[in-house]
Amino acid sequence: MERTPEMIENILFDLGGVLLTIDVNKTAEAFTRLGWGSGYPVFENVEVGKDNPDQFRENIRKVLPGKVSDEEIDQAWNAMLVDFPSQILEYVESLKPQYKLYLLSNTNELHVKRFKDIFYSKFGYDFDDLFVKAYFSNEIGFRKPDTQAYVSVLTHANLKPESTLFVDDLKLNTDAAAKLGMQVLHIEPGKLMDYLPAYLRK
């Protein structure tokens, strides 16, 4: 059966690069200032909930030369979280009367707290209120593009894949969702407005 935009009832958004502007270089630079030798770590354990924030910070301290406070680590880790563009969020809000909106993000407890604070400070309401439900990898225990991450959302929210559009800025992630029968839209980071309105008008 051919899947078309007319069939879409639900839109499942990625966060970073789609709704939230991120710059991982800012975190890499912040850790370098704390004495990081080379490279930039990706701690998958904290993004699937295996490590809590205290364990995450201890992992960071193991590769830093000097004594570093929790606050310094948190600030460096959160430096990549830049801003929520108003135009994008206003557009997403405008979709709510027609579509059920969901979120699936690879993230962690420290980032969740920080970007929710950024959102509330800018817009004056809770981030979670933008969606029927927001799903975070550290809470569901799976990261995209792991198939189980998408299955967890589809099952918990009782969504039909063919009537659900998944939007992400990483093709690896949209390819994985497409294999489950979801409609997908791969966009360039920060370019949601260049892609989604036209897709939904098809």
C-alpha cells in the first residue's frame, strides 16, 4: 500500500537539529578548556539510562587531569544546547489541531533538565505540553537507530506506522524508521521549515 501525506495522523519529531539548535563543538571546546586531551566522548550509557548523572560525571573525571566540579562538568556537557528557534516552535504549535505530535530524542537526564529550562524561559510553558508524549532514550532504554526505540514509541502510544511521520536530521535514523513502515522525512539540521510544510502539502 502506498503511503501518502494524506494518511498522516501523527508526527514524531527528533529534537536536536530539528526543534532545538545544537552545536556539539561548543561542548567539545568546553571540555578542552577543562583539560580534555583529544577527541570528544559519546557516552551511550547515560543516553540509555544505564548511568545516572553522578556516574556520568565520574566517567568524565576519569579522563580530566585536574579536579572539576559537578557544575563545571554540567555546564560543559550542556554547552551544545543552544536555542529553540521561535519560528519553528510556532509552526509546530500550529500543527496540533490537525496532528497528534510526539517526540523521540536520544538524550540524557542532564540535557533534558537543561533544554526544558531553556524552553520554559523562552516560551513560558512546559516543553512536554508541546506533545501528546515526549519519549527520551534515557527513559525508554533504547537509542535511535535501534529498532526497539521506535517500537517502544509505536507500542506505548498505540500508533500505526503507516499513519505516523517521523522527522529527523540523520538519515540513519529515518532509514530505520522506514523499515518499520513509518513515513519518514529526512531534513537538514535546522531546516525544518524548508521541508515539513511542503511535505504535508503534497
